[in-house]
Amino acid sequence: MAEDKKVAAEFRELWPTTLLVDRLPGADNANIVLTEMIEDLDSRSQDMTTEYLSGNFFDISHPAVSWLKECVDVSTQQYARNAGIDYDMDWHVQAWPNVNRFGDYHNLHNHPHSWLSGTYYVQVPSGEPKVKGRSDLNPGAISFFDPRAQANMLAVKGDGQVEAEHRVIPEPGMILIWPAFVHHLVHPNLFEDVRISISFNVVLNWRDEYIP
């Protein structure tokens, strides 16, 4: 009787959630201009940060805005290639600026009707926060949560499923892109200085080629 050959076990990583983290070239100079532009828009708006559907920041004709839009398109292409998408895609990007003053935050949410979502950081406060005391404060951080509800309930020490939250401490010039269905929140700004970012949604212009 022939001896059975031992076959090595196969381990498959299923259903990954990918987060792109990058720092854009030329950000230092662009951020100076973008800060002035967004602060001017904010001074003329009642509540610019929450009225994100009232317009598209990327429709503004300005070199700094065009630079950022091109960078978002490049990062989106990188995200698609990393996901194994090897065909051309067609999308449009809807963007809006956020100005977070002391105490401002964003509740847990996701972005329906979009393929990807992202944020670019223009100005991020640094140093010591105005409020101290509790050790679990994460001023200015953004947290992402495992879309598989309660997937960590039976995790044990050393298991990669233990942490249901992934936290990022933003820096000026940083861009983040993630699947739009992922729930996330922004922790309160506890600094005197404002935090300025530009959020965006990548919305696919539908083609039949996208059907699996």
C-alpha cells in the first residue's frame, strides 16, 4: 500500500480590510496654501464641516486643489492595483474640508453610496493637549473598526483578531484611504489650535465591467 504523501496545510487570509496610509510629496508647501483657503471658506460659512453635500471642494479652480485631486486619483489607483484590480476604472471624487476646533469630533459613521473614502490632513495640532487627566484620551486620532461585528469575542492572546479597533495618529501631509463601508470616528480635538483636513469619497461611475 502506497504511503500517503503529507501535504502542507494551506492558510488563506479571507476578507481583508485594506487601509492605505501615505504621505504626499509636496505637502508642506501645498498645506500652507490650503490652510489659508479653507480658513477663508470657513469664515464665510455657517457650518462648513457638516454641510459636506453643499458643494465639492475639488471643483475649485486652484493649483493647490488640483494638486490634491491628482494625488487622490493616484492613491486611488494604487489602492485598486493593490486589491488586484488590473483593469481601468472610472470614478469621481467628492471632497469637503473639515475645521475641527477645541472639543470638535466626529461620531461613529461610514459613507454610504461610495466605493472608497479618505482623508487628507492639512494641519494637525501638536504638543500638549489643553485637557489632561485620563490616560485613554486620544486627541485628534481617527479610529477604524472591524466591519465583522464582534469578530474578536473568541480571540485569545496573540490572535490577530483581538483588536477590533485600529487607531491612526494623523500628521500633516498624510492621506488615508479605506473601504467606504468601514465604520470610523474622529476623537475630540483637545488642542488650542484647529485641526484641518479634507475628506473625500471615491464614487464609481458604473460600468458593466465592474460586475464580478
